[in-house]
Amino acid sequence: MGKIMKLESYIEGKWFGASGKGKDLFHAVNGSKIYEISSDGVHFQRMLEYGRDVGGKNLRKMTFHERAIRLKELAKYLMENKEIFYEISKATGATRKDSWIDIEGGIGTLFVFSGKGRRELPNERIYIDGDLEPLSKGGSFIGRHVCVPLEGVAVHINAFNFPCWGMLEKFAPTFLAGMPSIVKPASNTAYLTESMVKSIIKSNILPEGSLQLICGGVGDLLDHVTGQDVVTFTGSAETGLKLKGHPAVLRNNTRFNMEADSLNCSILGPDVKPEDEEFGLFVKEVVREMTVKTGQKCTAIRRAFVPENLQEAVLDALKERLTKITIGDPSVEGVRMGPLASLGQVDEVKRSVELLQKSANLVHGSFDGLSPLGNGTEGGAFFPPFLLHCENPLSSKGAHSIEPFGPVSTVMPYKNIEEVNQLAKMGEGSLVGSLFTTSDEVAREVVLGTASYHGRIMILNKDSAKESTGHGSPLPHLVHGGPGRAGGGEEMGGVRSVFHYMQRTALQGSPTTLSHVTNEWMMGAKIKQDRVHPFKKYFEELEIGETFVTPRRTIAEADIVNFAGISGDYFYAHMDEIAAKDSLFEKRVAHGYFVVSAAAGLFVDPAPGPVQANYGLDNLRFIEPVGIGDTIQVKLTCMRKTRKPPREDEKPNGVVAWNVQVMNQNEEMVALYTILTLVECKEKKEL
């Protein structure tokens, strides 16, 4: 790679190179020195202050949707430049497929959170959490929970195995929440993180102060965290506990999320036979998890549980597959597994395997004769796959507590479901477990017996195998984390992770005041009425709380009969006078969906106007029955407005949520729901 370069940190809006000698970083394939890394001279307290004062203020000015759009723009930009990252990733020892998980998997996380932010969060700076809570008899005093961004900085301390994905899967929900990030990658592979951050900064997509980078140690950074900051950590449980116990973290109750390496397991169900497709899927998955990223995944399968009558068959099948794994320089055609990230990692995994052999027998794997493909690989951090067999797993604690962070797995037998559930839990908390079974009943028993010890459980059979993302693939839509040894934290899980970086606050007050605070009309709040029908108004002209009270309509028997004929719904409560008298209604009643249709007929303005389409209906409740001769009236109130991102191929528009209350002649509510309409904007405007 030519001249040895020093990695730079990005602090307070500029790149900073440490002076003096740094720690040497080496090419995982050939062992040559490629970089130096040091954070000497970084003023960590100022980094935090800059993030809070500049980054946080800039982000909190934006709505969820505005931040989500920036994430999408950033994802597109990084995808266009992905080959830069693939080239640099070769030095980590990753194959192209391994790098795909890290690079494009990480970028994909930005896309997912962007989409979820626009679909599941409001185009506001405040999030309403849950339903309105009535706190008084008359309804003048209510409660509502809201979430707002914390006014600190999220410090993300990441592991070496995923220098891109590890950063982006934490950054995406942090940014979407409205909180700035300081990223601290593990030193061994920090050069790949640095290259991606340089592209991010070059893109000029993020507001100033949104992202800072530390290449090197964290110095006294944690001494200066407050109760408004968040610290996340991915790595060994030992290091995580030290950070979690930092005096400032404890003193200030700083939020701390830990995702630690765990002894994940995979179970071959007791119902599976060697000839079943699920048997082959299990063997293939265990080998894949041993060899992808050279086993350097926090989600890799470390323990493989098999029915005791299938021990030999599974061991033979695993050994056969493992002998076909080609080891060497990932740039050489045909190589399926590269080296570990560093020579230090080789020594660490060796020590763990030696300890593990006190509880299990080595059945496959040796350094004798190891000759990786490629020129100059003799100085690389290569480690062959090791397979062990623990014959008495219930009495072998080491098999459930020692984790070689490399291409190593241990096969263990079990007698029945009760026993395998016990074995799975002996790992004392895992990020993920998987089950290969043909029986849905086995799946239920294993889930109920082990879910409390796992952050995620994948259940696989031949029906789902083709589209499965695999045992070891955390997805942004689902929770990543686990109890106990796995760290006790949660990451991702869709918008759940956004709220890790926000404060939930209970508001109390009048419906009118809380409606104004949240910019969403609530039941009981003051309304505004206008002589102009709301469906004649453009998106910008509609006001929150604007209400239209319709004329009345009396329901006739002909309405019910005609609706039954159109819909095909001849349910006895609508059509059979005698049976209806014995029902809970005690009379014939109108179809609920007729009431909704009739309500629409009352509040819809038929003439062409800014309303383009009905966009959906939410939270429909039928509260009181409507009988023949009853009279209904509707109150239609503008509850919430969400402007949609403009598209070139359509008129600019937004979604308006309307509160619909259908009342009878006694002022009793008979139906309550929310309708969504697509309403045209007067002019095109960027979000």
C-alpha cells in the first residue's frame, strides 16, 4: 500500500492527525504494516461539547422525516462509492461475500431506517407514544406520553469484526432520533471505518456536528459523559463491564447499551431424520457460521445441539464439508475463508480452543499442513476451522462458557426437548439461537422453553430456507441483542431503537394545550369551524382542529336491505327480525360498514378539489348499534398533517389524518375512527 499512513480522527468539524508514534496496524493476509493509529492530542471533552452544542442543535431543528430523507441520500451516496470500501476491506482478511455483509449490509441499514422513519414516525420534532390517558371525569385534564431527542451525544464503541455495519447500524437510529454520534471503531480494522467516514463527510449530506470519529483510544472521554448522553458498546463482556462500571456512567445514570459476544446455539430438532432436507440445512448453516468472516461474528454458532442418536451422522457430515473449505488470500479465486483480523486474534483463539479441549474432544482441525493459497500468506493471521465434540454437555461447564472468537464450534448431544432447552440456556444469555425442525409443535416447545435467554430465535425448515437470511444475520427490522452474557441490551428492532436515544416524558394538561404542544388534535380539544368545506382546501390551508359537522341522516330498513344486497352480508342481526330480538342487540341493526359508508356520504364533498384519494382507515371501533329509525351525524376533525416528499411524476401532496366521530340522535357515539386522505399542496416545496 506504499507509504505507511496514520489514521485521522474527525473532531469538531475537521480532520485531526495525532503526532508521534502510534500503534501499528497490519494487513491480515500478508502481515505487512499498513497504518498507524493514535488519538493522542484529541480533546475529548470538547468533542462532547461540540456534539451537544452544534450537532444536537442542528439535528433537533429537523423533523423525523427530514432526518430520514438525509439517511436515504447518504445511503445512495455510499452505495455509489462502495468499491472504495471493498478495496480497503481486503486488508481485513474478508472475502467479497464477507465484505458484502459489512459494507452493503451496513448501507442497507440506512435505507431501512430511512423508510421506517418516513412510514412509522411523524413529520414532526416530537413523537406521541401511546393513546390519550383520561385523567378527569369531565375530560378537561388529560395525559399523553411523548418522546423527544436527548440533548447529549451518543458514543458508539464498536468491535473489529464489522467496521462499517457496526457503525451504521448504530448511527442510523441515533441520527433519526435527532442525536449526534461519536464513533470509536476497534483499532485493528479502524482504517475501513475511517475511509467510510471520510466519504460521509465529503458528501456534505449530514448537518454539521452530526458525526465525529475517534481513531485510537477514548482517553478521558467517559469522564465527561452526562445523563443526556448515551454510550453503546459492542465487544467482549469483560471490556463492556469495565465501561459500564465507569464512575461517570454510574454517577450520571448515563444510558449504556451493551452487545457482547455470546455462545449462540443451533438445535437440530428431535423429529429430523438424516434423509430430511432440514438435516442438510442444519449442517450447511453450522459450517457457514463457522467460516463466514472466519467465525468472527458475535452471532456465530458456537454450540450445535443434536439428538444423541444423530451425533455421528452430524459429525461426519460437518467434517466432510469442512474439508472442502479453501483457506487463503480472499483475492485468490476459489478461496472461501480468509484470515482472522490479526495475529493477536490468532493467539487469543488458540488459547480459547486449548481451554475448550478440557471439556470437549477435537474431531477436526489442525495447524499441521496449513498452507493458505496466495503469495505472501505465510505472515498472515490464518486459522483453520476447528470442530469439537462434547459428549457430556450437562456436566461440562467449559463448553458453555468458553468462546473462541473464530472458526470454532462444538457439537453436543441431547436426549429430549426438555434437556436441549436446558442446554441452550446454559450459555447464560445469547444473541441468537436457531432451530431446524419439521415439527411446528417442537418449534413451540423450544421457543417457550428458551426465548427468555435469547434476543432472537430463527426457526428454519424446508419451506422457509430458500428466502432465509440465516442464523447469523441481524436485521435492522428486528431486535439485535440478548440477555445475560449477551450484554442485556438491544439494538435495531426497527423504530424501537430510535427511542433508545430519546426521552419519554408524560405530559399533563388540557386537551387543547397538549394538542398545540404536539401539533396533533386530541379528543376534547377546542375545534375550529369554517364555512368552507375542508375538502375544498389545499394541504397548507387546513388547520389542526378544523372541524366539519355534517347534516343528519335517518337510517331506513331499505338502507339495510340494499347494503346486504350490494355487500352479500346477510348476517342474521341485520336481516332476521326474530333472531335479532334474541341477540345482544335485541333488534335488527345496520351493518357497521354501512354506517361507515353512510358517514362518508355525509362528510365527503363530491366536487373535484384538492382531495385526491382516500389513503386508508385506522382504529375503527363500533361503539353503539344503529337501528332502523336511528339518525346519525358526523364530526370530521383535522387531526394531523404529514407532507409527503415531492416526486417529479406527481403533484405535491400530503396525508391528512381526520378524526371521525359518528353520533346518533341521543348524542351517543356509535363509531369512531381515523381516515387518511391524500390532499394536494398548493406548491412544490422541499422537506
